[in-house]
Amino acid sequence: MSKKSSVVSRSGRFSSGPGQDVAAFSQSISFDWRLWKQDIIGSMAHARMLHRIGLVTKKECSDICKGLEKIGDDITAGRFEWKPELEDVHMNIESALTKAIPAGAKLHTARSRNDQVALDMRMWTRDEAINLVEEVYGLQRSLVNLGLRHAEIIIPGYTHLQRGQPVYFAHHLLAYVEMLDRDAGRFIDTCKRTNVCPLGSGALAGSTLPLDREGVAVELGFVDEKGKPRLTQNSMDGVSDRDFILEFCSSAAVTAVHLSRLAEDVILWASAEFHFIKIADSYTTGSSLMPQKKNPDIAELTRGKSGRVIGNLVALLTLLKGLPMTYNRDLQEDKERLFDSADTVRACLRLMAAMLDHTTINEAACAAASADPSLLATDLADYLVQKGQPFRHAHHDVGALVALAEKNGVPLNGLTLEEMRGIQPLFGPDTLGLFDLRKAMERRNMAGAPGSREVKKQLARWQKRLA
């Protein structure tokens, strides 16, 4: 048998509060306290609306708002005592308000914790989505600045982790800038769909009182581009919809995957086998056993933390998939997943940006890798195409050249013109000039290509956009 809680029941329906074990199991204040600011702002808007429709006096409204401001000040200063026996952030704030301000007992008029938490969550998610957009921009700036600092560096581009064709190091970094731009767009889109006001939905069926939902929505910023209020149009959906949290966590998961891919490249580049980059000591760690080690822990942790962000999304999808209408206590489980995704992605974005700001390039290692003449094998095929040969035939002939070079134990540009013409007579005296790396990069100048002019153009474009 469970011990009885000392909490007085909030409802006349029950003779006593829940058992202590039940109260401990069902409390959410240990994590939903983070909604306190949104809860207070929403409650103040609700109080002013109740005054406008004549359900609280001007003085009562003023007292309620001043009381809520005082609670906000106490929370900010660390003076507020959160009580687990009051379950959640809403009851903690309302209880403190009612003790100090008798009129606080009127604040819950025409409002349920169901639409109250839906409001708080939408406001928190809306703010957090915009904040994460700024964090994404910060990482983009770090990538662009690293590219600008090393704009002339060429490295191999890889497919299947095998050397493919040459690219500017900055071009590789700009690929992540483009990916992150889509991430920012997803958070902005999430914000738009989140920005709909559910207050007034009540527990599930609205209210018989003449609520001014539109006025509350406008006051709290739930408006469209023209300033018109955006309201949930179905009270049952209004209290049970968590699609906006799914969207946020989905956007966070995609961002985390992109960060993980960037982290993997950084880890490879920092290895002794690649040695393309050097990360500052302050963003690496050593080994407890091997004194020579310098480990890229920030990148490794970012790669690892992507898994928990993906897991949060899967947990939310699983949580929601079998819920009947409307509000169910299961929905309490959405908050920790949401909060953790936001916190994790923010930390990864910030630390990856800081790490890149303290990263330098090993120009000699990059130059040695990009000097591999086999990176320009496709250029030889393109040369034959321009001579009129079908690409499939050109591809075969260049493959034969590669095989011959391997047989002779020489690099691809170590073959003589006679040897090359022995496989394909279309090769002319200008063929060996195709192995000039800088000229090869100048030839790659269509939109989106890694050519000299195009990369400089893209760096300038992103520098201006992110200024």
C-alpha cells in the first residue's frame, strides 16, 4: 500500500491527495520548470483577457499581473521554491500566486492545464526554433571563415572514401554551409506551424464564457504576416496536437545528422593518415595511457550525440502513435525529449563552431594529396569527348591508361605521349598539360562547381549573407 501524500486534493471529487509514490511518479516539475517564463507570460495575457470580458476587475487583473511578475523575479533570482508535490510548473506558479494574491484563484477561469501546457509548449518551441536558427548561422560563419582563411587550398574530393576529383577545401566546407542552410529553413518552417494559439480550447471542448481568443493570440505574437491572429480551429486538436514538437525534433535530428557527417570529416582530416588539419589543443584531449595521443573529442561527441537526438524523435513518434483523442497523460513525456534535443543540438552547434575557429590547415599534406594525378583522370575522358569520342568509350580508354600506369609503376602523368596514343590516338601534344592542377581548377566554373572563380564567388555570397 502506498503512503498518502500530504498534498490537499485540488478537486472536490477526491477526499485526499495521491499517494507519495504516485506523486513522485507523476510529477513533471523536475523538468517542466523550464516553461516558467512562458507560463507567466501566458497567464498575464489570460488575466488581461478575463478583465476585458468582465470576469475580473481592473484591480484584480493588476494584482494578478504584479504577483506573476514577482514570482518571475523570484525564479530568476533563485528564490522560488519548486514543490514536487504540486506536480508541475503550472500548479507551482498558481499556488504561489494564490497564496500571495487572493484574486489569483480567478486566473484559471476558462482555462485547463491542457490548453495551458499546449500554449506554453508552443511559445517555448517557437522561441527555441528561432534561437537555433541563430546557432546554425554561427556554425555557417565558422565554416565560411575557415574557407576564406584557406581559400587556395586544394584537396581530393572523395566518393566511397576513395580519392575522386580535386576540389578546393573551401568548396568542401561550403557543402556543409548549404546543408545547414536547409536546417535553418526547417526550423523557420517549424516556427511558422508552431505559431498558432491553442488557448481557449479548454480541457477539450472550449468554454461557454465569451473569451477573446483573438486578443490573446495577438498579445502573445500568434499572428500571420499581416498581423492577424492565428488560432487553432478545433478544440480537441488544440489540446492534443504535438505535431509542432515532432517537427522541431525532426528538424533537430536532421541537423544532428549533418553535424555528425561534418564531425566524421573532421575526425578523418585530423588523423595522422590524412593530416589535413590541426585542431587547437584546447579543443582536443589526450590519452590516459598513450602520451602522444591528441583526440578530436568535440567531433567524436558530436557524432555520438546525434544518436540521442535521433532517438528523441523516434521516442516521440512512438509516444504519439497510439493515443486516442484528446489529452492523455502520456503527453507529459514529450517535454524531456524536446528539451534534450534542443539542448544537445545547441551545444553541438556551438562547440563545433568554436572548434573550427581554432583549426588550422596543413597545407603541405593537402598539397601532397591533391597532387595525385589520378584525380584528373576524368579530365582526360572529357578531353576525348571534346575530340568527338563517346564518353563510354573515353571512360574505357582512360581506364586502360590507369591500368598501364599501374603496370609500369608510374603515376598517370608519368606515361609518355606515345604510350597514351598507343591506347587512343586522339590524345594530342596538349594532353600532358591537362595535369596542371591550377588550370584544371580554373576549368571547373559552371554554377555549383568547385572551380577557382565559382568557389570565390560562393565564399563572397555566404560571407555577405551571414554578415
